[in-house]
Amino acid sequence: MEAVNFSLNFTLVELKRVNMPAVVANAMSTFREGNEESQPRNSQPLEYSGSLDSYSHNDLTPAIGTEYKGLQVADILELEQCDQLINDLAVTISRRGVVFLRDQDLTPQQMQAFGEKLSAVAGCPESSGIHVHPLTEDGSELGDQISVISSEKQKKGGGLTHQLSDTSRFASVGWHSDISFEPVPSDYAMLRIHTLPETGGDTLWASGYEVYDRLSPEVAGFLEGLTATHDAKFFHDEARRLGNPLRKGIRGSPLNQGEELEAVHPVIRTNPVTGWKSVYVNRGFTKRINGVTKDESDLLLQYLFNLVTQNHDAQVRFKWNRNDMAIWDNRSTWHCATYDYVEARAGDRVCSLGEAPYLDPQSKSRRRDLGEI
Ligand SMILES: O=C(O)CCC(=O)C(=O)O
Ligand SMILES: [Fe+2]
């Protein structure tokens, strides 16, 4: 059995930055993982300018989640200072993990335009666009880049909870970060629920920054040298069950194609918008921590998943009203739907792609950066 390396002497995967000044290229060379064809455009965290301060808002918990009232995304798209507002929204979403915008009057197409703009303003690589889910049907009603979240599909065995499979019946089985099985996964995702039951169907989010801050420096340092394999091979079964062929072409980035549905990412990643470290493994897609034994991997993953599900002070639970929209940063949060209702529940969803995940060992813990520890 190979000894587990608890020291900080990890092999660095060197990143070469194309067309970057030498000083930045040197700084980038210490990054772990990442991909030179899919790097963030900003080399420093983004700054908040204060343009959203005049909108009524409140933090739903200290760790995660901010709600805005009276802010209409469709209006922002038309304003002269659109880019500044979207910059501040990106910073707020990335810092707070998830933002809730009540009662949004916008079409799925406006949602898509907004998703593209948000991701670009936040510095996604040129090669990243809106994701096309591998299960999206060809010729879908709203186009390839808008997914429909629907309880009817779920009943046919769709989604992460595989209701037709012999799987755990713990509600917490559904915690995930969107599409982490792609080499270039999501930066932001947004969901607007337009059809909902009288009660039930809440969604929960948890903070990857806060979970990172629950680790001792020793264990955090150890995990910072590791990668994990994320895998969505179960989508092959699901595609068969739903009778749709899997999408094997480009799914929003030239790096996301084919039928492998598997990717290797650092266990701890840096969010380029905040510069903060986050735990990046999830119950839905992460199957294996690499370079350790299977037993060690199972133990480590279970521990990290427990930190997500058992720390309700790292979570926020959102109760939807009709046409509310949530926008979250998939690099630094997990989320979990609640299937406690029988009526119909449906909404539209857009998921943009960010950078290939990387770890900048110089990046900070959220609490340390905020002066809380
Ligand atoms: O239905 C929900 O509440 C969440 C669905 C989901 O996981 C997503 O939109 O990414
Ligand atoms: Fe999701």
C-alpha cells in the first residue's frame, strides 16, 4: 500500500498562460490542476463597487444566501450601468454562494442572455458558454441551452435521486454541485420556478467556503494536494430509460464533449471571483479521491459529505414563491432539492460554464479573508 503523503510537498501541475505578461505567468505556474485552454480571464478577485446597495436586501444566514427584493433582472439588462450592476451581482453571488431574486418577470431567453453576460463579466474563459446538458433532447422546446426542471420528469426516474433505482432514500442523497463531471464545469446556474405546489419543494444550498473552514489546517493542507474523479456514467442508463440519445457533441466548451462524462478536479479549488478556497467534491458525482486507497477515499469522501449535510449552519433553505429566481455559484456551493410534494413543480434553468477548476495555494480561506479567524 502506498503511504499517504501528509506533507505539503505535492507535485505541482504547471499551468502555462498563453499571451500573459511574464509576471502573471509566473504567479500562475504555482496553480494546481486547471487547463491552459480554460482559464479565468481575471488574475485578481473582482471588486464590489456598491451599485447594488440601494436595492432592499438581507443576508438569510451568516454563512450563505442573500435575498433581494425589487430587483428585476430584465430591467438591469436594459440599464446603462448594466455591466457594473452585473459585476456587483457576480461578486455578491460568489461571496454569498447564492442570491434569491423574488418575483422575476423575464422570459427564458432573457434568462439565457443574462446567464451569458453574468459569466462573461465574472471572467469566464473565452471558450466557455452556456452548458448543454447531456440529457437535453434534440430540438427541445426552449432550445439546447435552457433546461426544464420538472417534477414530471423526476417521476420518470430523472435527476440525481434516481427514484426508480435501488438507491438511498435519505433526502441528503441529492446534494450536488451542477455538472462537476464535465472537465469545464459550471460557474453560475440560475433557476426560476414558475409552477409550484402549495407547500414543499424547498431547495437547500450549502457553502463550500464554510465547509473548507471546518477543516483543521493539517487536513486542509493534506486535501489541497489531492484530486478527485467525478463521474456521471449513470446518465447513460437514464438516457436509455428516457429514450433520448446522450448529447456527445460540444456541451458549452470544446473540452466538454464525448460520452465519457468523467473529469478529474482538485479536491480544494479557488474561486477566481472571490479568491477564496472551497471544498469541491459532491455526493452526486464525486466517486473517488485519487492517489489513496479505495478505503481511504471512501472514508475521506464520507467525512466531507457529512460536513455538508450535518452542518445546518453552513446551509440555507429557500422557500419558493411563484417566479422567484435563485442564482448560485457552483464552484463554491452545493444544493439539494426536496421531493416532499405530489403536485406539479417546474421551472427554467440556465447553467453557464466557468474555468477548468484549479487551486491557487496562495488563495485564502473565506473566514480568514473576512478577519473572522
Ligand atoms: O429543483 C430544484 O430545486 C433544484 C434542481 C437542481 O438541482 C438544479 O436546478 O440544478
Ligand atoms: Fe442542480
